[in-house]
Amino acid sequence: MLDQLHARLKNVITPEAWASFAPDIEAIHALKKEKKAVILAHNYMTPEIFHGVADIVGDSLALARQAAALEADVILMAGVHFMAETAKLMNPTRMVLIPDLEAGCSLAESITPEDILALRARYPDVPIVTYVNTSAAVKALCDICCTSGNAKQVVESLGAPRVIMVPDAFLAANTAAQTDVEIIPWQGICLVHERFTPQDVHNYRQTHKGVAIIAHPECPPDVVKASDFAGSTVKMIEWVETHKPEKVVLLTEGSMSDNIAIDHPDLTFIQPCQFCPYMKKITLASIRRALETMTHPIDIPAAIAAPARKAVERMIKVS
Ligand code: 13P
Ligand code: SF4
């Protein structure tokens, strides 16, 4: 099984790197059986995790949906902390593990429950949409959750003339460009996507003639405008699979290019050099350790879990 796997991944994993990964991959497969564990992995995981040990992969929305239906004893989130919290909200009776507590998110860290209470006091009649990239404590105080895959739909579902959208200023601006609903933003940013510039888009087009440029909606609006398509990580993948561009740049976390390139050897992926330091806390070694020691279990106090779950479930109904 390991030889077949390496044959599939050989274009992105060198034999030397593979030699260091193989023992952990083997051990993780055995631990999953022993502990009746399932590994959920976000599209930004490195290929040895994404293709080597994950059972279910996807964007934030898909992972939240899939977590709800899992019957495994243990759900391990190969992603960041808010994703593990969302899995716990969706499936509270399972043990949910995050392999490294430092796998945070610059967006989630940009807003606190106190900030939401201050927004409520300032705009008492305006509904609050929270991006899924927030803590459960923040979600608990908001009306509904959204992801980059359903932000417009969620905003419009409220039937309000204006809504507050936290915490991503760029997702708010990119959503505002697609709807008549007035959007009051918060000033959070994703430290990966904010680094892309319109000059980057221009340079890619000059250097790689005919290249398709696909952006994530956490990118600045002028980058999204200059791109050929914008959507959540799953929508970016779907776009590539439908349009099959000869050459493509995915303006998002760099590991995703490797992960899709493995399944599409006929397409050329020009990999951007932006990597998420939080996502990169999750490694084969940390996953193995988490399954061996059952760390770190996610625990959400009931008073927070109930309203936070409501915000996520409301979103899932809408999308
Ligand atoms: P999606 O996979 O939902 O598009 O989210 C991207 C992201 O940055 C998650 O942290
Ligand atoms: Fe957060 Fe950006 Fe990293 Fe996603 S890529 S986890 S939004 S910092």
C-alpha cells in the first residue's frame, strides 16, 4: 500500500522525504483502526497528510457537514482549531481532537465575544453573520455562520437591508460586490491571502501566457477583480476540474496546488509561495502523537455550544 501511495505522490514528495514520512503514515493507519478514528483534513494540509492519511477532505463547509454524520469514536481534525470546534458542535458526543493547540487562525484571533457585544450595542437591529473562521464563543453571539462557499447566500437569506459581517474585511467586501445588501465589515484579515496583490496577478499573466488565475475570496477585492474566478477552496477545485486550464495559479495557501496537481497530472499548477503557519502546525508527527495520547480533545461549555451550534446549523439549512 505504501509503495503504491508513494508512486502516486512522487511528483511532489521526494524519495528522501518519503522515507521520513512512511513510518508515521503506517503507524497512523494502524492507530486509526485501533482507536476507531476518522481523520478530516482541510484542503491546505500537506500532500502526505491529505493523500496519505486523511479519510475525508474538503473546504470548511464540507468538513462541517461531514463531521455531523460521522459515527467514529474519534474525529481528528487535520486543520485549524475553529474547524475542530465546528466538528465538535456538529457531533458533540464524539471525541474531537486537534493535534496542536497552536493551529489557530489570524481571522479567528481578530475578534472576541466582547467585540460582538459592542457591535450589538452599536447596531441593535442589524443581524450579525460570522465567518466560520471564529471561535465557538464568538459564533454563540452571532445570528448565523457562513463560509467562503455560501457567504452571499447566507447574507441574502436574512432578508435584511444591511448586515454585519465579521471578521474578514476582504470576504465582506467581496460579498458586498455581489449583493444589494449593505454590509458592515470588521477589520480582520487572513495573513496568507492578504499578501496577494494585483501586481502578482499581472506578473503571472506576463510570465505564463494564457494562465488561468483563480482566487480565494479572502484575497483583497482588487486581486479578486483581476482574477478569472473566485470561490471557496472546493469551488476553486471544481472550477479547475470543469475548465481544465492548461496552466493555472491558485491564489490561496500553497499546499492546495500540490494536492490537486496529484489528481491532475495533465495540468500545470504554478504554485504560489504563501503558506499558512497555523495549518502547518499539523504534521504527520503531531497527528500520530494525538492519536497515541488522545490529545487535544475539544471541549465547549454547554452555554456556548448550544447557541454556536444554532448559528452553524442555520447556515447549513440555508446552503
Ligand atoms: P475554505 O476551505 O472554506 O474556502 O476556507 C479557506 C480557509 O482559509 C480556511 O481557513
Ligand atoms: Fe486562517 Fe488564513 Fe490560515 Fe485559513 S489560511 S487558517 S484563514 S490564517
